[in-house]
Amino acid sequence: MDESDVAGDLVSVLYTEDQIAKRLAELAEAIERDYEGRELLLVGVLKGAVMVMADLARQFNRHVEMDWMAISSYGAGTKSSGVVRILKDLDTDINGRHVLVVEDIIDTGLTLSWLVSNLNSRGPASVEICTLLRKPEAQRMSVDVKYVGYDIPNEFVVGYGLDFDERYRNLRSIGTLAPHVYS
Ligand code: IMP
């Protein structure tokens, strides 16, 4: 692999840095409106949501708290099974808190369904979800996703926190990988 041209590994760019920033600003505006007068705790899911969290949080003109969870989902290949293990739990007690889960992408939604029911068992005032990307299959899931950046086709995408084999998370844009990367 040519280490010098990471962005060149993309076969097409789905969303540029500018487009992502504008969309996150719109989402932040909606969230700010919806949570007016209420304290808000943003919960990011490591590692993919790091970029979304960093940029979304900085769009707010209000106080927000941030906390993180790391979970691993067991599944065959690239598909998750919904069987989840907590690798890092929240530092915050969310009892009585308004929680907004910040995600990079929802594919089957299995991981998120598990996470939402786990969080709900801790007695929060509310739990909602914000995701930058959502794939078609996720629309069939039972959990309601309140804030969606973009609905995308069923393709494997990388960049802006999303990885292929732990690489490409640091790309500023989101795109699909060129076939030579897999070979
Ligand atoms: P779900 O349980 O099927 O919704 O799995 C969601 C997780 O799978 C995400 O948090 C990502 O870690 C990973 N994932 C799903 N689709 C993609 C993709 O297109 N690119 C990179 N990671 C993905």
C-alpha cells in the first residue's frame, strides 16, 4: 500500500469535509432547539464516533457534557450479531439525565439496539440517538433514530472516524475504497 496517498485510496468521495461540517451544524441547531432548558449529556461510542463527537460538540453554543463508551460486537465478518460486550463503560451516572448517543454509522442497528436498552436500564430521563450516517437496513430497526446526517446506500465507507482494518479513520472526507486496497 502506498502510505503517502491515503486519500487516493478512495474510489469516490461521498461527503467532503465541508459538507459534513455543514450537516453537523444543522443537526446541532436542531438538537439545541430540542434540548433547550435541559442539561445534555453526549455519549460517544468509541472509536468511530470520535470525529463526529468532536465536530458536533463544537457546534453547540450551550453547555454539554461528554462521556464515552467502548463496546465490541461479535459477528461474522463485517456483520454484527447484536451480541455486545462493554470494553469501557461510562464514567457518568446517567440516572435522571438526558442522554444523546452520538454515532458515526448505523448499519444493522443491532449494536445500537443493545446499547439503547442497556442505557435505558440505568434510569435516564431520556435516551435519543444522533448518527452521521445510516444504511438502509437500519431503517427496519425498532429503535427510533432522532437525528440522522445522511441516509447512504448499502456500501462500505471509510473516513471521518470510520475504518477499514483500523485504517482511514483520519481521512477528512467520507468515501468508498478503491478495489486495489482489498487486494
Ligand atoms: P451495526 O450493529 O450493524 O449497526 O454495526 C455498526 C458498526 O459497524 C459501526 O459502528 C461500525 O463500527 C461498523 N460499520 C458498519 N458499516 C460500516 C462501514 O461502511 N464502514 C465502516 N464501519 C462500518
